[in-house]
Amino acid sequence: MAEAPALLDSVLSPDGWAYASAAPTDGDDPGRFHTLFGRDSLITALQLIPVRPDIARATLRTLATLQGQRDDPATDEEPGKIPHEVWERAPQRLIDAGWPVRDGGLRYYGSADSTSWFLVLLTALDDPPLAAELEPHWRAAGVWLARTLERGGGLVRHGPRVGRGGLKQQGWRDTMDPLDPDTRGGGILSPDGSAPQPPLADADSQAVAVVAARALARLSGDSRHARLASELRQRVAEAFDAETMAIDAGGGRVAGAGSQLGWLLWAGAAPEDAAQRLTQPDVLTRWGLRTLSADHPLFDPCAYHRGSVWPFDSWLGWAGLRAAGHLEAAERVRVGVLQALDRLGGAPELYAVADGGPQPIPIANHVQAWTVGARWALENLWDGRGAAVLDTR
């Protein structure tokens, strides 16, 4: 078995789960996510299952203890929901922004997909004793998913945010405010520069929800969950075409081709032309997949979610292209990301692709956990497509 990645120790907590980022490595490293993030920690654990399954076990057990118990609009807590981020001592930037800090700490649940990733990871781990141990928690997560789909008219939606602070958009392209220039291009905007009306259904969260529904069916053995997974897959494939980033509150499509197509391919829930669109040069670069097409009116190669390249995101795109049979394009993604990381050094959160190749972005953490995991997974051809993903019936 291949060895664990060299930078892994810098992002592992004493309890065995991964911080979202390492602490700052030098004065130029923001290192701003050195804590437990549900989505990030779960994806990192999935990337490393073949070599470090203990990380998955620690992550699942820890997040289970933090699972939501009640409805709290201030923190976006809901029964069964897995948290977005947890700080023992909240950073001053979050206090200043009015986040729901209590007794100096923060337990915030504003994530549209961390609960889905919890179900995906537990199933991919394929550990029956742990699944039995965590049965109350995965069942509660399943109830949350069903409740969220019903509330969203058959899609996983997020927003509008109630109260001060927190995240207005809560898919992985999350942001406190997509219109705020201080977010440096975070979140999803319509091509005219306006913010799409919430509650928003982003393509990435739908992809993970499809896989989570399959995972729930495997965990429970309940045919009702299998039907839910099949129906959700069909609904998502029909709702999102290759040029759609999200669906707004009125059912309108928010235009924007980009790396979300890789997530849909990974989940087996993509529109027919998704792979072909993903491999066009405005999205597929020599160094990985752009989060947003270079032909989009709001494209910026340095923008956080509107043009940059994220290694973990490209890892899912590589896996999706490979699953769809586009092996040459998939290999371009895999080799390109690995070469970019070699050029840049470390495990950057994201980078720009412009003339001359990959370039660092000042806002990017220098050692991001899911970049560490993506490098290992790409080097060792692990696509994260466990039983929950492969069973696309």
C-alpha cells in the first residue's frame, strides 16, 4: 500500500480527524481554517480511505457527537445536520462579522452538503461495526436529507440566511456575501453580476445528495431510500444542463459552466453532454479544471470560486470523467494538477491558471487538507467511487 502523504501530519488533529488547513506555515500563509470543517474533513477522509481508514473513523465519530439536535436559525442548526465549522475559540474576523459566537466558541451548521458527505464517507468506509455504532446518527442524517429535499421541492436548497453573520450561500462555493468584493470572487452570481434569489440549489450539493441517498439505501437496506436515490438522480439530471451552476428560488437556471459538471459526472447524475462540455478549453486547462468557464462574463482566474482551480475539485472532476469513459481527458486533469502542485510546492488551497502556467493566489492557504488528500488520491488512482457511488440504479 502506498505511504501516507508527507504533509498529512500538519493537518491532523490529536483526535485523528483533519483540520481544514494547517496552521500558518509562514508570514504569507493565511492558514485561516485550522479547525474542524464538516465538508472539508469528510472529503479529506474519503480521499485517504485506502491508506488511512482511521482518519475516516475519527472524523465520523467526532462529527456524530456534534450532529444537530434542534432548529436554531442563528446557527443554522437542524436535527440530524452535520456542522459546517467548529471553533473552540472563534477567530476575531468572525466575531467582527457578527457570527453566532457563544461563550467565545462557534458551532455553525450552515452547510448544504456536509450531512450528505457524512453518509457518503460512512458507506465508502465499508465498516459494518462502525455503521452499527453510528446507526442513530446516519438515520438522523437521512431524516435531515429527506426533510431538506421536501422543503426544497425535490432539491437540496440553502438560504435565505436568517440573522447576522454566517453564510448566505452554503454549497462548497460558500460565501458570506457573493456581492462583497472582500470575498475575492466567492460564491455564485448570475452572469449579469446579480445574486441569484435564495433558496438556491447549487449543482455540487445536488451531486453529493444523490450519492448520499444511495449510501442511505445501502446502510438501511430500505427500498424507499433506493427509490429516493433513483428519483433524485433523474430529477437532478433533468434540472441541470451543462451550462447551469444553480437553480434559483423561482426555478430559473443560473448560467455558468464549470467544474460542477465533474461532480455531477462523479455522482452519475449528469446531463448527457456534461463530459463533452467539461473538456472544452474554457474549463479544462493544462493544470486542472476551472471553477467557472473562462468565457463567463464574471470569470477571473484569481477569483475564489469564479475561475480559479482547486485540486480537490479537480480530483472529483477527474473521477467523474474517468467514470464517464473520457479517459484521455481525465488523465489530462490528473497529470495537470499533480504538475501544478509540483511547480507551486506545498498543498495550496487553490491557484490561478493564466499565461505561463499555475500561479499562487494570496488568499489561498498554503497547506489545505483536501489538497493533501487529492494529491495522494490522484497519484494512487483512487477516485472515491465506493459502493454508494457505483450503484447508480
